[in-house]
Amino acid sequence: MITEPAPAKLNLALHVRARRSDGYHELDTLFTFVTDGDRLTAEPADSWRLRITGPFAAGLDAADDNLITRAARAFTAEFGVVIDLAVTLEKHLPIASGVGGGSADAAAMLRILARLHGIGRDDPRLIRIAEALGSDVPVCLAGVTALAQGRGEQLTPIAGLSGTPVLLANPRAPVSTAAVYAGWDEVDRGPLPEGDALAITRDGRNDLQPPALTLAPVIADVLAGLAEDGTAKVVRMSGSGATCFALFEDAAARDRVAAKLGRDHPVWWLLPTTLA
Ligand code: C5P
């Protein structure tokens, strides 16, 4: 049996620079990962099987259009191997929430297949498959803190903020990535700031926050809740939302905010974790 983690991705900063003619947007973003997320396990079977368990299993079905199945199918097409595996996805991350859950799952599937078939994680054929599956899949495949341009696939790894306590909060309002991008006002507010990951995070923005707030006003409550006691160093939305994150100096401050939000907003999804 092979197990592969599919950690949540965060956009520590996300600057939207231009609308492209292919329907995507030109980005300048800083990706990183936390130490928690979904988990995939695979064991030999007589044919391909996908089963989904875990707290967010109900939001997904294991049908043919699942991104994990599409990743496996693309791997078969590229490498000409039959994939007889029973795969279990433990779904811990909320669906359509800006933390790249589906992308992380697809990338974890590709890593499992690459391991089983002796293919490098940096094999250009594997990276091509990742790019075709979605804008966030290449960074999830690499699993490292990285600056990204293009639609998010042109990666430049940089040192991250490993060990930083972080709290993720989601109001359980799924938001459509395409709709949030469509709401961007087409004003280029400039590239990421210069400097290391901390400076970029501190001085950067998420340009998708305003259109996401229009679609899901509850995001304002999440941002305010994370910032409320003043201990968070940075509070921001990730990706196209609605998940927001707060970075803290120490785990005790993070846990105090998590406990308070848990009491005040029992419906919200909260994940106290650490930057990877
Ligand atoms: O690449 P992915 O399938 O994850 O993108 C989902 C949607 O998000 C796209 O169809 C597009 O509307 C939007 N998107 C975008 N620009 C990006 C990434 C995603 O407009 N750089």
C-alpha cells in the first residue's frame, strides 16, 4: 500500500496582472503549503477503483470526471501503463475553497504513479500532465514554496516560512473560481513586492479578495474574525476563496483565535496548522 499526502495550498499573495484571450488570467503569486490536508492511499486491485472517505466526502463523487481519475487516465495515455489500483481519497479539505484540494489530490495521484513506475517528479511529461489538469496542479506536484507566473504554472521555488503557525478558516460557502476571476476589475495593481517570502506576504495582496467578497460577503466576517484579537501577523484570503488564513508568531495565539472562532461560528471550518 502506498500513501501520499495532499496538503492544502495557500496563496500567500496573489496579484492578478491581466486577463488573457484564452480565458485565464496572468498571475504573480506566492504559493506555499501547510502540513495538513487530504490523503491518498493506493493498493493493487483487479481494476481502477476510487473511493472517497473523510469529512468532506459527501461533496464529491468518485465518478469519471474526478480530477484523480483524470490524472490517472492522463498518466495511462502518456506512459502506456495499465493502472490497476484501488485508490482511497480521505477528503479533509473543503471543496471549491481556494486551498487547491482537488489539485492537491490530482498531484498526489501523479506522485503515486510516478513512484510506482520509476518516473521522476520533475519529468517534463509528468509536468505537462499536471499543467493540463489545472493551473494549481504543477505547484501541488512540486509541493514546494514557489513564486509563480503565467496562469500559475511557471514556478520559481523560494525559501518559505516553514514552521509558522497558521489558522485556516472557511465559512462553508463554496465560491466558483471562474466567477471570482470574472469579477476582477481588470486593474493591474502591480507585481509582487521584492524580498523574501515574509516581505512578499506582508506587503502583498490578494486581488481576488474584492470580487470574492462581492460574491460571498461572509468572507468579510472571516477576515475580521481572524484579525479580531490583533495577534495575527497577516490575514488574507487564499486563491479565489472563500478560505482565509492568518499567520501567527506562536501556536498559542493561533489556538486562542481558533477556539474563539469555533465558539462564535460553530458552522465554520477551521484548521489550526503550520506552514510546511
Ligand atoms: O486551471 P483551473 O482549471 O484550476 O482554473 C479554473 C478556472 O479559474 C478557469 O476556468 C478560469 O476561469 C480561472 N482561472 C483564471 N486564471 C488563472 C487560473 C484560473 O482565470 N490563472
